[in-house]
Amino acid sequence: MTNDSKIRVFIFIQLPLIIHWIAVLILTSLPSESLPSVSLGDKYEHFLAFFVLGFFLYLNSLYQNKFELLKEYPFVLSLLIASLYGVFDELHQLLIPGRSAEFLDWLADFIGAFVGVSVASFFYKLFQDNLKKYLNIKLEPLSD
């Protein structure tokens, strides 16, 4: 992979995941009265946060070279990572004043991650040739 390709992958694939994950961590670490008021509803916010997380986790799984298993099973492992993070995030909120852990919040996280991973998978399959050309990289097939 060329330097230009690495920069494009970082800017368009890795950096959005990093920024989003940090934002989710910060927002879920704030006491409930410190949060900005968004009129979407709690479950929609969970769904959207984990939709984006699942979407970018899937793409990152494809465009990383450290863990062969992630490249081999990007859908399942991206969903598993997002789901486990949702569990830890709900448990973490037990420590935050005014916050609580709810199963329905985690369920919204899981459904959002599932839809995000599904959409990323669908669009990747639909546009993978264009994406590879734009990012100027060749994905190597996994060795047996």
C-alpha cells in the first residue's frame, strides 16, 4: 500500500471510527444533566450511535492488516465488537451520576450496530471496485 493510500484509508476509514468512538465514550461518561437535549429519543440516539459504530467497524475490519480473523469474518466480528462495547458502555453508565444501565438501551445498540454493519456490507459489495480505485489499494486475498 502506498503512502497516499494509507493516508486515504486513515482519513476516510480509520479516523471517522476513532472520532466517533471517542465522542460516544465522552457523551456516555457525562452525567445525564450535562448532556445536550436532543429530541430524537433515547433509543434512537443509541441506535444511531451504534449504527455509525457498526458501519465504520465493518470497513475498518476490511482495511486493516493486523488481524487476519477480522478480514475473514468482518460482519460477525464487527457486530460482536460493537455489541460487547454496548454491554460495557451500559455497565460503565452505572458509575455515572444520573445514568443507568438498561437492557433496552443495549438492544437499541445491538440493532443499530447490526443495521450499520449490514448497510456497510451492502454498500461495500455494491461499490467495492470504486472504493478500491479511490483509496488506490488492492485488498489481498487471505492465504489458506
